[in-house]
Amino acid sequence: DGGITQSPKYLFRKEGQNVTLSCEQNLNHDAMYWYRQDPGQGLRLIYYSQIVNDFQKGDIAEGYSVSREKKESFPLTVTSAQKNPTAFYLCASSLFGRYSNQPQHFGDGTRLSIL
Amino acid sequence: GQQLNQSPQSMFIQEGEDVSMNCTSSSIFNTWLWYKQDPGEGPVLLIALYKAGELTSNGRLTAQFGITRKDSFLNISASIPSDVGIYFCAGGYSGGGADGLTFGKGTHLIIQP
């Protein structure tokens, strides 16, 4: 089945540690996105990528980094510079890039907590 | 980034009641999307609207693209327990030079027994 796979489902981070969240899609979509969701805050865009080897900062990129070496994969690293990382992280993809009206399809999320 | 005004923020209803929620924007869109998110899961696309005035149904769900292109409405008829969740609207514009999808903050639907 085509879809977006996020792993792990739950992740714990120690102080000063970097952690990486995985996102893989087999929909052959060009664009991929990372969102952060906090209670009552809706979805906030962290980073997005329209094509391989290119990505752009979203609204809350500080303390995060990404790479897009393959079309299917868009991992997100939460660095130690992100002082409040506890949240639900969602990865999404769409057929074309962000400057379009294509529907985005979401993975099932990763819940990150601080130990 | 821009946010849509989605209302109400939460709804407490009885099973069997009809539900209405809406999204408004100061900017025009040429696409409106409605998603549902179950607890601990990612949002799932319910309905996509691509034309002003369009009315589209998906089972007990009906959504409309406002004729001003600045709003959209979602109705759920005869609610059932599995309708519980958070409903998000999203607006999109394909004209170039504008940001992609803009999401509302969600309407939390709670069904009381």
C-alpha cells in the first residue's frame, strides 16, 4: 500500500542530545513537510522540501535540521538547541511543491518527550 | 505564517445531532480541504474542494467552498461516536508567489453519551 511511514512512534530525548525522526513515503510525491503539533496550537510548519537536495525553513525552524538526499526520505533532527522539543511531530507529502494547492497526506506521527 | 480562523474551537454534542463548523480567511483560496485527526494519529483527508460554490459530500459529511473564496463549511449529519476527533480546514492557492496550504487550528468534536 502507498503511504507515509514515520518512525519511531514514541521517542525520548535526554538533555543535550540530538534525535532524528524518520519519514519515508512511497507515493512518488515531490514535496515533503514537517509539522509540529502542540495542544491547542494546530499545525506549525518546521521545514519543507519541494525537490531532492533542496529544502526551506518554515515558520519554526530554529533548533531543527533536515536533509533530502532521496525523494522518498525526509528525516528531521531535533537538536539540543531546541529547548522545548516535547510535541507531536507530523510528516506530510504532496504531489507537487509547497507553492501549490495539492492536498497533503500525513504520516501517523512521532511523539517526542524529554527524559 | 498565516492562520485561518476556524470555529468553533470545540463542540460538545449528543450522539445523533448534526454538526456545523467553518473556516474563514482574509485571503482568497482556490482550494479548500477538510481533514480529521483521531487521537495519536495523523490527519486524514476527508473532502477536497476546488471551485467556488462547490458542494461535495462524503457519506454523512458535506463541505462547501464559499462563493467569496474566503470561507468553507463542513457539516456532519447524525453524529456517531467515531466522529470524535479534531477537524482541520486548510486553504491552498496555486497562483504562485503565495504559501502552500494554510491550516486552521482545528475544531475539537466531543460526543457526550
